[in-house]
Amino acid sequence: MKNFLCSCGQTLFFENIRCLNCDSQVGFDPASLQMYPDSVSNEDDNGNRKFCKNSIDYNVCNWYVSDGESVYCQSCRLNHTIPNLLRPERRRWWKSLESAKRRLIYSLLSLGLPVRGKKDDPSGMAFSFIEDKRTNPQVFEDHVNTGHNDGLITVNIAEADQVTLEKTRAFTGELYRTLLGHLRHESGHYYFKLLINTDDKLARFRSLFGDETKDYDQALQEYYANKSATSKDPAMISHYAQSHPWEDWAEVWSHYLHMVDTLDTAAAFDQQLGADHQDDIEETFQKWSQLTIMLNSLNRSMGLEDAYPFVLSGQAFTKLRFVHGLIYPS
């Protein structure tokens, strides 16, 4: 994630809604991937900048509308279901979910990947942020799992509650669990069909990840039934990647997004270990290895857990090369 500049010269960060120097209202324009003060771009018929309706009504968005026929920005137009906004804590959870989603969409756009909503294209993506009876007895759903189905990415909004998130992370034994991580992982399932679209690509996928036609539901049942007794395969990025080739792919995809976005952020702060998305992939890997060592050391200096608690094998790097090659075909 790069930083931006206000017209007054002040640094702007991706979540800013105002410039701290000149006090101009600022927003992000997904069409140009830039942030602007409220007098430069995306003007409506009256010559005023058009902020997303979710910015005006609920203060949960800082994007401009890029489609003149819509009142919502490109990110918010992807929403299928949002939480009950009459409950203040749900509005806070929704704001966290939207912030994570905008970071995902920024990464996808900056990588040149297609971002289409189901409202415009039945094969597009959408997001459903809902809860179940465990946190709200008044809702219909008994159990909501975070997941993906034909472009619809569902996240249980309780994941936005930090206490619940940490309890779940500890219960599942996951080393890394965040809203952004969830969204990056689930987006991998969506882009699987878009990017692995030839027989040659599918054959290459199967040689690296395995046969994705194996029964998915049965594979997950077996994984959870034997998880505690099964050690992590060193060739896999995570324990969960062992459950099914689709999950292995989604874990590798999310790690690729982790990698390029974090290296992009380092580059924005003029760090030598920073890297551009289109840098040589081997150089990118080298910088990533060095950067994660530094990140983990910094966290340990603050008494925190490692920021990146993973050790990547040669096979994992081969899978990451495969993802890179799909996004940037030679």
C-alpha cells in the first residue's frame, strides 16, 4: 500500500478522510488509484466531488464514486448484505469489515485484476457480512461460516470483534487470523476460475496443488476430524492448506497478496527492502524473506507475537511463482 499526497504537500494515508495539514476532506478514487482533496476529481453535475453514500450516511467509507450512475463507490457496490446498523457495535464491526475490503479491492485493482460486481455481471463478486444465532438470537442463520460460493464471499461479522477473533484464533490454533486475511483467502477462490482458464494452466495447477476434483466437503470433514493428530506438511504454507487443493491455492493466493502489499508499503517508506508488484519475482522473494525477519524482530522488541509467523518451503515459493505468472504472464 503506497502513501499519497494532498495538494498542500501533506502525506495522506489510505484510510484518511481529512488532511491533517490543510483540513481538506480527502478521498480515494479507484479509477486512478489516487487520493484527492474534495476539489479535484469525480465531480457531479454541480461541480462537486461525489463521495460514496456510505461515507455520507454512515462514515464507513472514504472512496469517491467512479460510476456516475451510482451513489456507491466501486467497493461498496460489491455489498450484497450488511449488518444491522441499528446496533452501534454492529456498525463498528461493519466499518472494520469495509476497511479491510477496501484494502483488498485496492490490491486487486493495482494488480490489474478484474473487479466486477454481481449487480453488473452474474459471474462477478459480492460480499455478504452477516451473523448467526450465536451472537444474535434474532437472526435466521444458526451458523455462519466465512467462505465463498460462486463469487459470493461471506464473512461472519463476529470476526470483526477483536475478542471473538482472538478466541477463535486460539481455539483453531491458527498463527494468523485477520479480517484482511479472510478476504484475501476467499478472493482466491473467486480468482481461481478466472485465472486458471486453460487446460495447460489447470494441468500446471494440478501438478503443484493436487486434484481439485476430489470431494471438497468430505475432504474438509476429514481434515477437521484429524486436524489435532495431523502435523503440518512442511511443503504447505499453512496447516489448513492441507485440507484440499482449493484451500492450498487460496492460502498461497492470500500469501501472495500479503507479500506484494507489504513490500509495496515498505517501498512507500523508501525502505531498501521494498518492492514494486512487477519486480523480478526472485528479487521479490529475497526482499520478502529479509523484510519478514525484520518485521518479526521489531514485533519481538515490542513484546508482540511475530507479524509473519510462517516459514516458506521451496515448494511454497514454486506455488507463489505460479500465482505471479498468472497475474503477470510473460
